[in-house]
Amino acid sequence: MIQNNINPLKEAIELLEFQNFMGADEVVSDTPNIHLWKDSHRISFEKKAAPVKEISNKQTNFSHQGFAAPAIKVDIKANTVEELKAEARAFDGCPLKFTAMNFVFSDGNPLSRIMLVGEAPGEEEDRQGLPFVGAAGQLLNKMLAGIGIKREDVYISNIIFWRPPGNRTPMEDEVSACLPFVEKHIELVNPKLLILLGNTSAKALLRTNTGITRLRGKWTEYKGIPCMPFFHPSYILRQPNTKRLAWADLIQIKKHLEKSEKWTASLHTSHSA
Ligand code: URA
């Protein structure tokens, strides 16, 4: 006789483990809510995602081979960082919006001469609605402090404004959807130094397929702005042997800032100055 060995508790735990593995690791509602199956969302997504078909082939002055994710043309009207934030928040073209808890745009001083661009919000960032407030953010704060820079004195954002489920690496379409906003963000902040944290950020903004291990520590330019690709703090946490290289890159950044005329004094001045 075949025994029915199904243990409902064990089965439920296995199902939960599977969901967690697939990235469904947050309870956001007491009832199931499959946003993408709702007609209203699907219709609005299809309508608003239409510009995805229009692709621009903007070139940067970076000499690496072209990165496969071109910027999508979205008609961005913002003339200020606050307007851009509102426009990005209302944008429905990135599907991650419908699975994330919060919109995560930026933190720090938008008048700073130093802008850092990371990858995407993680669990803690999604909870708080702020970039780099989890373990990676704490390491970032320490690294900045190591070269005499306070977190409040820099401006921090990400390539993606919504947390990818389970903290997976953002997909090319997701990066492409947010990229026009990120490019406009950099244009509006107009920093004097851009630090790109990790593969996703460096590849997308420098339009390259070259990985961060080869890009890091080498000065380049993003649309005329001095730019340093840097290991992502999460990667440094996972690979502590990268700390030595990260430190060498921080020293380069410090020297660059010391060389830049009156950089400390100008940290808070407005861009028109
Ligand atoms: N990693 C990122 O790239 N950005 C964050 O905001 C947090 C972790």
C-alpha cells in the first residue's frame, strides 16, 4: 500500500523557502496582490512603457566597446532635481516599481561637488526609501570618512529607483528604463566628481561591457565630468581581499579632490558659482 507521507507543515516550509529563494522575501500585504495581473496596471504599464521602442544611440566619450543597453528616450521635462524626483516617482516604465515597497531616489547634499551612483536599493533601502542605508551604506560611510568626507557632504543615488526582488542584479531592460532619469539627474546635479559604485553603474553610464575589476582605479570621464569607477561596497563586504584595492582608489580620489581648486571650500557652493 502506498503511504501518504505528505507533511503539511514541512510542505509549507518548503514552499516558503522556495519563495524566498525566488526573491519573494517581504510580506507587504495580508492578502495576495499580483499587481502585474491587474488590468488597470497592465494597461497603464503598456501605455506608459511605449517610449521603450524609441532608442537613442547617444555616445559618450568613453573609449570602451559599446554597452548593450542604450538609453531609452523618455520625454523628461524636469529642470530641477525635485522636479526630476517627482517625474521619476510617477514613471511606470520600470516593472520593479510594482514589486518594490518604496521609491528610492537620493540622499545627501544635491549641491555637493561629489556624486556617487550605486546599483539599486536593497532590503533596508526599500524599507526606508533612502539609498545606501544598509550594511553596504555603512561601509560606504566608513570609506568616505577614511578620506575625510562626511556622508552628508556628498550626493548619493542609484541606477535603479526600485528594489529588484531578492536583491538580484537589475536586468538590462530595467537599467534602460531608468537610465534617462539617471543621466538627467547627473546633468542637473552637475557634480565635479562622479564615483560609480559597482558593475551596473559603471557599465550603464560608461556604455561599456568591461567589468568593474578592470575599470576601477582608472580615471575616466562621463560627459566631461572626472569619473572614478569603484568597487561596490556590497562586493567589498563579500570579498574582503578587495579592501586593499578599494583603499588605493580612495587615496586617488582624495588626491584628486585635494588637487581640485578649493574643493573643500566649494563643497557646499551652488553650481552656478
Ligand atoms: N546597493 C546599492 O547599489 N544601492 C543602495 O542604495 C544600496 C545597496
